[in-house]
Amino acid sequence: MNNTEIYSQIPSTISLNNKLSYIKKIHELGIHGISLSSIPSNHDNFQILSLIQREYSLKFGLSIISPLFYRFNSLNKSIQTLVEIMGTDQRLFIALGIGDKITLKKYYPNDKNFFDRFKKSVLQLKNSLKDNDINLELLIAGSGEKMTSFAIENNLGILFNGINLENRKIDDNLANIFIMSHFGDLESIPDNHFRVLIKMLTSITKGETLRLRIDESIITSLKNCLKMKKPINDMKKIVPIDVLNKIGFIGDSDELKEKIASLSNLNLKKIVVSQSPFDQWSSLSSPL
């Protein structure tokens, strides 16, 4: 698989302070980049972008999945604005999708050619980026068969939402694969989000040994996720037992290691403590 990366989208509804805290935690968790769902247009978002540039070196982009955005001139203007704000030396991307069936039915109830027009706009945009030498990667947002086939045929990367990876095989032919997981408030990750994260990373590593970096702030969620009447049996529905037994929980201290061990019912020897961030590992599937 080529260039698998894990992304998170910044929740648009949280305050600026929470957004800044969110970015910090994303960075600590080893996420490769973040995305917004609209072009930055206010002071808060400029501060966010400035923080990213100064401190975290995260890849940054837009994830636009509403069909209302697919007018080429509007997209082109949005991209020009993004590049102007972030500069030409930033690692930028834009992911385009057509939204869900409910959205399509609401705005285009009788339009049976929408997907064809979407493809035409995407290819027009791809050529425009190439002609104007803009340093921005174009991705397809969506994991359905049509979207995946379109991405492969045109050598485009694809952005999956982590939730959609539950029962889906990732195609090795994709040019680049970006996994976006919207974690919400990382101070209190819902149990199902934590499970999806495990499932998502397991999918990436094709069931091989998995290393998961974790910190104090999500110990409670880990406890809730694994401290069930039958924690291992419950987790088997999501991750095969042989994979579950290989998961390494990465912490920052022996004390944290012991805390996690007591919560997770996993062998202490299977829990790894490391100061290394994700991007310094040669692979997520390195042996423990």
C-alpha cells in the first residue's frame, strides 16, 4: 500500500481553545494531518492555521462532501484562497465527495447525471492544478465502489472516513490513501470511536502487529471500552483475537503502562512504552 496516512477533521462546532487543544492532542496521537470542512473565513481559523504552520507541521486540507460545492469556479477560488493563506511550501490537500444519498435526494431529487458532472468537475480541477503548478493534492472523499473506481482510473488518492472501514477492503491500487477519523472531543472519546480507531488501524496494517499510541486523557475511554463482562469476546467482533493479542499500547511512563495493563486484561509484556511518535516508526505493523 502506498502512503497510508491517518487524518482527523476538526469539529466545526467547538470553541477556539478546544480546537487548539484538539490539534495538540491529534499531534500527540501521531495523526498525520487535519482537515476543515470549509475554507477558513474568520479570525479563529486563521489562528488555527498559524498554529499548524508554526508548531506542528501537520498536513492540512479541506474535506468538501456537499454537492452544493461542485461548481468549478467556486472550487477553483476556494483552492486559490487556501494556497494564499497557507503558502506554497505547505503540504495541502482537498478531498471532494458527493455526500450521502439523503443530501443528494434533497438538493438534486431528479438529477440522474450528478455523478457524471461531479467526475467532470474533478478532472477539470485536476488539470487546472497541474497547469497552474499548485502544490495541492486532490483526493476523492468516499469509499463506495463508484468513487473508488473513479479514483483508481484517474490516479487520485482517496479519503475514507474511519467509520466506513468496518467491513471494507482497502484497494492496493489507490495512488494514496488517507484515513480520516473524526474523533470529536479527545478528552472523552466515546467507546465506539475508540473501537473504530482500533479497527481502522488494523485494516491499514492488514491484520499484522499494531502499535497504538495512547495517553492519560483517554484512559477512561479505554477502561470503558475494554472493561466489559466479556471484554475479549466483545472485542473479537471488531478485531480478530490474534490481532487483539498483538496490540501494543504506547504510553509515556511505566506507571501509565501498568494502568493500561490493569484496565485492558492484556499481558503486560504485550504493552509497549515508547517516546517515539508515529511518524518515526518505519511501519505501523512493526513487530512488538
